[in-house]
Amino acid sequence: MPDRWNVTVDPRVCVRTGLCAASAPNDFELDERGQGRAVAATVPASEEILEVAESCPIEAISIADSDTGAPVFPPPD
């Protein structure tokens, strides 16, 4: 597992369930419209962040290795 990840929440896809911020409040927050976003563009890799991305009902969360840009989630086809 890489040491650091780039985490993004696609605002065009996010449907504002708040699940990400409720599940990992240190890593995700809701903006003024209630849309999820990562609190930082680059975060330490963790199982918690991966679990949140996997549990997003519409896969609005993307994770990539911060060094190589290789996708971590969703996995490449």
C-alpha cells in the first residue's frame, strides 16, 4: 500500500448522503451545500479511507497513489 494518497470527491457525482464525513470525520467534511469533500488533497493511506470510498453508494470518491498517480480506488478495469 502506498504511504500517501490523493483523495477526491467528484462534486458532479456526489448526492450528499454525508456518509463519508460521518464515517471518517478527520478525513472528510461537508461543504456549505452538504456535499462531501476530502479535508486535504493528500492524506496518509489508511484502511478507513479505503472503506469509506468503497461504501460510497455512488462511488463519488477516488483515491490515487500520490507518488505515481496510479488508481487505488476504484480499481482499474
